[in-house]
Amino acid sequence: MNTRAGVVLAGVMALSVMGTAVPAGAQELSEHAVRSFMEYAWSLTPQQFSKPDGSVIVIDKTKKSEVEVPLDVARDVIKAGRLSAHAQICDLRDDQVLNHRAMMRREEAKKKWTQQNLVYISQLHLTTVMLLTGRIKLVEKEGDKEVVVDEKKSPAQTCSDEQRKKVKEMIAAYVAASPPPNFAATQPPPAAGAPVATGSTSVTETTIDKK
């Protein structure tokens, strides 16, 4: 776990574009780093999720391999999460929502994922956002490190006008290259304010809203 913690922190540094407005795909994560992000997303994935219509999706936590997605898909989701994180840092909340919705439409359009898969995809996106905006931290516990959600207000991160413009352009290009908004979604992402049970930690989703 200590090694994985270091990999995740290195991955967060590799994902960062604030200060160097680079294209979204310019900094690739290693396979080890992607798997580390996936592992932390899995640890924060709820055992069940209530949809806006009242139905419940049960996540079988004993079948991790069936709920997680392939490495290449996870890498694309993490990249989308990076854009959402930078939109949040730059106070581009509408763009952040559009970016997340576009990412979900891309995955829904593949028509190959179960509802459990889609919940995990959305959770991986959220985990990436929280890592980059400081809402997730690694703490020492019984001689090892584990991921926890920090509910305290994160330190302010700056975003210049040039960076804000670049992030906005990158999201606009990503959305334009995605299925249109009227795409018939097979499964909506978690709704804003919906409590996500994670066992010992309860996370309130604040970066993803209803479709």
C-alpha cells in the first residue's frame, strides 16, 4: 500500500495541468498509476446506489473484476476527471457538469456496461476529481497508508485567465466530440447531494448532478 500511495501521488502530479496549460492527453499515466486510481475508486464505490427514480443498484463488492472496467477505459475516465477537476479549480462549474455528462454519454453509447459498471465509472471520475482538488488524502493507520475523504475545506488553488480559457476550450472540444446531449442514456450518474455509503466513510457527491 505504501508503494501504491506513492504511485498515486506521482500520478496526481502527472495529471496536473495548472501552471502548464497542456493538451489533455500530453501526460500519460503508467499502467501502475492507473490501477492505483482504480483501486482507490473501488474502495470508495458504494455497496448500493439509489437512482433518482427510486430504484436501487446493488454493487457486488465480492466481484470486483466484474464491476471494474478495462485499463484503457479507466485511463480515459481519469483523463475526463482531470478536466473536471481543473474546471472546478477554475470555477467553471457548468463546464464541469457538461464534461462529466459527455464522459458518461461516451461510455453509455458503447452499450456494453452494466449498471454496476456505470456506477464505478462515475466513481472513478469523482475519485480523480477529489484527488486533484485535495478532497482525498492518504493517512497513516496501523503502520500503513489508506485513502480517506477529507471533509475540510481544501486549500485554495489558483487559476489564471489563460488557464481558465484553456480548460474551457479543452472541455468544449471534448463535449463536441461526444454523443449529443439527447442521447438516450442507459443509466444516469449519481445525483448531486446523494449520499454515497462507503462503509466507514460517507461521501456526499458535490461534483456530479442529475441529467
